[in-house]
Amino acid sequence: MPTPAPSLKALASASFRIGCLGFGGPAGQIALMHRIFVEEKRWISEAEYLHALNYCMLLPGPEAQQLATYSGWRLNGLAGGVIAGLLFVLPGALIVFGLTWLYATWGALPVVAALFYGVKAAVIGFILEALVKVGRRALKGPQDVAIAALAFLALFLFQLPFPLVIGFAAAIGLARSLGKPPAPPLTEGARQKRPSARKAFTAALGWGAVWTAPLVTAFLLLGPDHVLTRVGVFFSKLAMLTFGGAYTVLAYLQQEAVEAEGWLTAPQMIDGLGLAETTPGPLVLVNQFVGFMAGWQSEGGGLALAFAGALMASWCTFAPSFVWIFAGAPFSEALRRSPLAAGVLAAITAAVFGIIAKVAAVFGFAVLFREASSRLLPWGSALTLPDLASPDFLAIAIAAGAATALIRFKTNIVLVVIACALAGLLSLLW
């Protein structure tokens, strides 16, 4: 049996602890929250925790932060959700900001560049590990494999807009689920309050205003073409359209922030993911890195604009979670039991495998080969392919070592990153 709900102070203490220790991506953070909230504190039952996790898996955006927000809401209402959601992100966000500032300032030094050379190669290992994990969960039959392959081809060869690919996958999942009976009702979770449409609408309106307030302010004061406004618009769209975690976000980032907006280069974004991998908190803190670099490298940019860009990117990434949780969580029981929702999620999860495979291909080409060329395809897409005669053997060796350590030996991510960064110093001898 769960113990009585904690005080806000106790919840804040536990949430801050999770925020400081949340290494290892969503899987590690979800396991850490389970250990503290369910096993150690016994504030939430096993059934309630799994119920919350299933609901958060249906949502766009960072599922681990949404789960923290949901857990805080179940324990202490609105205040508990805000505290748990913010403290899950804050420690890692502060660390990533500091590291990004150092990267932008000193990243051109040969020793620093060599360290990030090793980190870039390690990131390829992280993406391969994500492919293995997602593949085990997502590819349950020939239909799922076909969805994954179509998603890969749509992004890699035809360069279709990311939201369109997700929309097609959702439509396929919906069609597959028509006529399926609903799941049986839960036998636990009696503490869940009866949902109110009026309260849900009020929560969505209020938290939607909180989410969009910085974006509207930037639009009114700076105009639609200012980098802060564009950063806010982009990350708000991303928060509504990305399912499947940080590696899915990378596909959209690579398509828009790198190719369309030119806020940073593909190697710089890989560096940002490496920073996010080595710090506590959600991996989508890479969005904060992108926002910082967008401000830092824009015309007339500097630390002040970079700080504002990082803040805007982070806010528009994480604030939507409060809308989804506070407005939708009371209805999560019916949604979780819906075969249509489950079918949509399954199809999107299969598409996520293809999306991550596209990220692996693009970033792998950029890191593991020294030369590349672009060719125009008959339908108008420009495809960049590596020169197979220019492999970077040191980068390949580091990436292979990282992938082996992560997939075969389950080595701690931080240790892998440190080892790969040190191995990158060998590039100074070439």
C-alpha cells in the first residue's frame, strides 16, 4: 500500500535528487523515479506508476519529464506537478548551459576540439544503442518493419517534412486499430479524481498562455523574423510533433535547425547531444544547446542573446508538458484503455525506428568519413553521401568501442563519454 502523500518540501527534495542523479536517458530516469517514488518512498503504487508511464508514452515531448510532472500532480496537485516537473529539468539545464558557454568560447582550441572529436564518435554509439532498444520494442511484425522502412525513406531520400511522416504513421496506426475492443478497466488507482471537462479546458487555456507568453512577447517586441521568435516558434512546433524521445527530436532538428535555419552545423549538434548525454536530466536538453548556438552565432549575437535563445528553447520544449499533464491527466484512464490511442502509439513507435535510423545515417556520414559529396535526385531532393574512399578509422574505432560498451556490456554512459573523449586526443597525432 502507498504511504500518505508527502509534503511539498519532501516532494521537492526527492524531485531535486532525481534531477541531479538522472543520468542515462529516459530509461534510466524512469527507473530512478520508480526506485524513489514507488520502492523507496512508497508514495505511488506500482499500478499507478505504470498507468502514468503509459499515458506519458502517448504524449509528444520528453516522456520522463512528463512522468515526473504527472507523479507530482498525483501526489500534491498543481503545486506538486510544477515542482516535480521543474526540478527534474533544472539541475541538468544549468549544467548544460555552463558547458555550452565553455564550448562556444573555447571549442576551437585544438585540445578541446580533439575531446569533442571523441565525443562525436561516442554519439554514434549512443544512436546505435537507441536503435537496438527501439527495435526490440517497436518492430513486432512485418507491418511495423514496413512502417519503419517507409519513415526512413521518406526522410532520407525524399526529405519529406517531419510532421508529415509522423502524421502518416499515426493514420496507419489508427486504421489498423479500428474495430478492436477496449482494454478491461483497471482494478486499482481509485484515487484518480472524476475528470471535469471545464477544469481541463481552464487548465489547457491557462497553461497554454504560460507556455506561449515568452513567444508572444518576442513576436511583439522583436518581430517575427528575429532569431528569438523563430527559436520559440520552432521549438513550440517540435514540442507538439515529436514522439519517441531525444533521438526522434534530432531528426527534426537536423532537418530544420541545421539545414533550413542554419543555426548550427551537424557536427555542432552532435557535440550538443554529447553534452546532454553526459549530464543529468532529459536528453532533449540538446534543444537548449541549439537555442544557445542560434543566439550566439546570429548576426549581432553574443552571450546575452545566446542566454535568451537557450531559455526560449528550453521553455518551449518543457512548458507544453504542463499543458498535457494538467489538462489531460484526469482523462488518462480512458485514453490509456483506448485501442485507437494504443494503435496510433504503436505505429508512431515503429516509425521512430526509421527516424532514428535516418539520424544514424546522417550523423554517421558526418563523423565517420572525412569527405562527402551532394547529388541532386530526380524528384529534387539533394542527397549527401560520404566518399567511401575517405574513412576516418580513428572515429570508426571509437564509435565501435562505444557501441560495444553500451550494447554488449551496459557500461555507464558517463564513463563511455569520458573514455571516448580521451581517445579523441589521439586525433592530435594525425
